[in-house]
Amino acid sequence: MALPGASYAQLCTNQSRVYAGFQDSQEAAGPLGSSVSVTNNNLAVDTDPSTAATLSINSLLSSSSVTQYLEFTTNGTHSGKRVIAAGTPFVIKVSIPAAALSVAGTIEIGAFTGLNTSTKAAVRTSLYSASTVGLLSGAGAIEITLTPAQAYEGVYVKLSASLTIGVKAEIYGAYILEDNPLDTDCDKPIDILTGVNGAGLLNATATVTNPYAAIDTDPLYATYATLNVGLQAANEVYLTALFAKAGQPLDSVKIIYDGGGGLNLLSGFSIQPYLGTATAGGAFNNGNVTIKPVAGTTKFEVSFPVAAAFDRVKISWGGLLAIGAELHIYNVTKVIPKPDPLIDGVPLSFKNVCSGNATTLSINNLQQCTTYNWYADKTTTTPLFTGSTYSLGVLGLGDHVYYVESRRNNCISSISERVKVTIRVNPLPVVSVSNVTSCSGSTVNLAVNTPQSGITYNWYDASTNGTLISTGSTYTTPVLTSGTTYYVEAVDQVTGCASSSRAGLVVNVNPLSVVPASTGLANICVGEVTMLSNLAAGGTWSSLNPLIAVVNAATGEVSALTAGTTPIRYSIPDGPSQCANAVDFNLTVTGKPGLTLGADPEICSGFTMASLTYSNPVNDPVTYSISWTDSGFTAVTDQPLPAASIPLTIPANAVSGVYNGTLSIKNANGCSSQFNFSIKINPKPPAPHVLVPTNSQY
């Protein structure tokens, strides 16, 4: 683990650890048999992060302390001491074993200047001081990052205790980060932090053994670190691997592990990347992690991309399911991602490209501080091009293969697997059409000459851009009244390649012959004949409904047959530079009115009025007329037709006999029908004679 400290900026320039190179110590034992010591002093300045000096206190009823100074130098001696600028953070790695924890123990860390190696005095500025219990929250090695506000020459660690026995602290070293122009092994961890967190710490059954075996890069995976929580379910044991250089977002963590044939991801095994003290992205889970077995072993490889920059990864093991089990960590590395290629801006590794089009390769998952090399094959060492965007220009027909790899700048071995990209340049299809001639006012069926299978033909209204108006090898135009040009392109259905240009098809439109309107009667009655005429010579007549009326093709004489309406057409045929045309004359044929007369009326001589009854009128008769064959009777002309019966006026002096008349009826269209009828005038009977018997009392 690491305590709060300086932020970790993402720099393309490498930064290396510069360790304090000179050490001195100051011991202050209390009375009453107290003892203090610093052993293996120089291990705190040997630049090996796995070795440490030990500060020890045994104090009985008195306060004691021991201080170790770690001074930054140019040559490893006090005479070559350096002055570190204010605001420069330093990191110190310390460890306090769980068995040495004490409520009376305190650790103080700060910066100093002016160390006197004789008196052990220095100008000290305390930057951190805490009880070991509150500080560590468990056993193990930690890094503490602090930033002095003033210039300093080194770092000191003071361990104090009273009323206790056996307080210890291990000091592994202190360092600052400085720019390093040399390449480094960016993906290999350079240090390990380990420890135990949890309520069961004091039983000291949780352990991490051989921690540095997890970063020794043994290619056979024969060595490993072991995490064991012991018998305390509340414990969590962890191992944190620190990398020489922070990874870029989307770099992956890769861990080789085993735990008796594999571990359930929900059984207390967790992996969390960090950038300094802050979590970097989420912990691994079933959705973002890849697990695969290492062939021929019981080991597994787990890897997952980290969304944020990270410089360390913490592996934790604990919980009920981990009691009595061990987790073996064989290797921890950081892996840069394979490049995700783009072909003309689309994430593809293969693309059909059309002849004549320029092609550009680029990278979808661009990372900072990363170089992209493009090669002709998998093994060539000299790249064709270096950069994230590779403009290929116009390529020839056929397949063109490229390989691209990612290389982290200023890193020794941060090189991804090469990714293959194939460009297939395909020929362009061709399209041919022929001009056509049509007549104004008609549609035209257009077609591609010799259409090919597997080719889509698109029809446009312009040679470039324009509107797509139809798809297919044929196209039926709308009604045309003037010459129009259409454009067709061919598109290969497999490659998507289109013809180099659209083929133009001209529709020449001839005007229609001029045909004036026909003249004549527009309304006639059934059975009538009329004559139509037209000023245009050379045409023929026809009826579009010969059941209603027929016409003489040459003369235009029309005969009405049944009620209804029909166009009578006059047609002019095609000419050399004009098209056939026709004009229609709408003829209405009206049926004759009709009705059913009742019985002929009979009246007695001397009556002057009678009525002619009728029923079932048809074709809407509206007026009637009556004419008589006998003189003395008054004729009736175009009177409104009453309903059901027609009044008859009889001369007062008409003698007995039968008189004949003709009834004519008309409808509103002027069509008429005639019906003959008669009226019978009967003589009056003689007056009756009454005989009265003589013997009547009257």
C-alpha cells in the first residue's frame, strides 16, 4: 500500500528512482535498561528495494528513540550531499511487522538539512507522525510519499516508544524521481509492497512469502510468491507490484497465478490497479477479465485492460473461502495493447477498396507516448512507415498486406504483437446504355445494355451527386413532355465498387400531333343519328363504348344505341417528326321517356272532363302534349306532366262515339315518346217510367 503523497503525472520522458546514498543514525536510549539499535544500516541506502535496515527499541518504563538519516548525494558520501529543491516529493519505504505493533510506538518522518555526522544533529522538519497502529492498519511494507515545502538534503525516520518491549521498523530506502533519457523496462515491476489488513492481524497467521518471486520474470514460471491468510477469516493479505513507469490508459495487467487448480473470481481474489494512492479504473470482474490456462500446467493467466493510467497493481486474497488456502503469484507484468487498425476511418483489418481510390491506415486506440510502426510482414525489422496515420495513396489491383505494432516510447521491450491489415483493390464495374426516342405525354421503359449478375444499377437525375431515383437494370420514367437525360452507375454487390462515371441516357421526346376539338351535338337520344366533324385531316373516328353509340370511322356519323356517355375519339397517326395524337368528344345518349297507360277512359255524353291514368314513368318525363284526330277537341302542347293521371277536356257537344288521340311525353333532354289512346262517350240512358197500380192507396 502507499500513503497519500504527490500526484503521479503522465510523462513520456522516463523518470528513474534516485535513492538516498548516505546514511547515519542517532540512538537515544532511556534509563532503566532500555536499549536501541540500528542494524544493517547500509541496506537502507543500497538502492535495492528488497533489503532494509532495522530500527529496534526495547524500553522499560522510559521513553527511547532511534533515528536514521538518509541523505541524497552525488557520490554516496556525506561530502557529496545534494540540495533537493522545495516542492520535490520523496518516497520512503518502511515496514513494521505485525508482532511489533504497540500502542506506545510512534513513527515520525520528515526532511532535514545540515546533518552533523559527529553530533548527529540536523535541522529537521517533521512531515508525518502517527501511532503505528493508526499508520499502518496492518502489517507489511508500505511507501509513504511526502512533499517538503522547503529545500532539503535528506529524509529521516524516527522511531519512538515507551513502556513497551520489542518495537521495530524496517527502512528499505528513500528516493526521489528524476528524468532519465535512457530507455527502461517499462512493463516489468521494480518493487513489491506486501502486508496484511484486517481484524485478525495480531494472531500473525497471514503471510506473504517470497514476494519478489512474483516479479522475477522467470520464463518457466517455476518461482512464485505465496499469499496465505492463515486461519483468520477477517484477514486480507495483499501483494502490490510497482512498475518503473506508469502505464497508459488501456494498457493491461497480466498475472500468472494458481490456487490449487484455479480460483473463482468471487472467492476473495481481487486485482485493483492504482496510480500512486488513487485507484485507477475498476477492479477486475467477470465482464472485463480474460482468463486462460497456461498450457501443460495448473496455472492460469488473467488479464484485463485498465481504463486509466496506473503505476502499480494490488493483488488481494482473503475472506472465508480463502481460509487455509494459498494463492501463488508467478508473474506480474504490464502489457501495452495491440493496435486496433482503422481503414479509411473504420475499425477493420480487411477492406475491399475500389480501384482509383486513395486509402489511409490509422489507429483507433491511440495512446500517448506510443509509436506505431507499419511493416510489410511479421518479421521485417525495418518499418515501411512510422506514425499513427499511414497514407497509402492509390494502390494497384490485388491484395496489399501490412502489419502494425505499438511501441511504448523510451521503453526497452514494450512492443505489442503485430496486427495484420489487408487492403484488396478491386476493379470498377462498367455500365452501357443507349439513347431512346419517345412521344410527349408518355412514360418510357429504359434498360441497361447487357446487365451483369452481381451488379446493382442505380439511376440518377444528374451525372454527379443528384437524386437516386431508381435501382435495377430497368427503369420506367414518369410521363415526359420534353427531352430528358438519365444517368446510370453500376455498383459491385460484393466489393461495393462503383463505375468510374455514370453513363448518360438521352430520352428524345417528339411532340404530339395537333388535333383540334371535334364539333357536333353532344347530347342525342337513343335511336338518333348525328354527324361529328374535325378540322384536322387524315384522322379516323372510333367509339370507346360501342354499346352506347357507334361511329362511322371515315365520316364521323354517330348512331345512338343505349343511354349513357361515351367518348367519340378522332385519332391522327404517327408522322415523321411528331407522334400520334387523339381528341375525345364526349357524347351523351339519353334514353326516351316512357310510361304505362291505364285503360282507355269512358264517359257519358254531356261530361266535359275525363282523365288518362298512367303508371311506371321512366327516363324522367316532365311535359306532355295531346293531339286529336277529330275536330272539336282542343290540343295540348308541352304542359307539365301531372302525377298518375292526365286531364282530358271533352267538348260539351261531343256526341256518343269513340275518339282517338296521341299522347306525347318529353324529358328534360328533349327526348320524346308517343302513345295512342281513345276515349269512349256513351249516350245517356232514357228517363225511367213508373207505373202505379189503380188499387194503390196512393
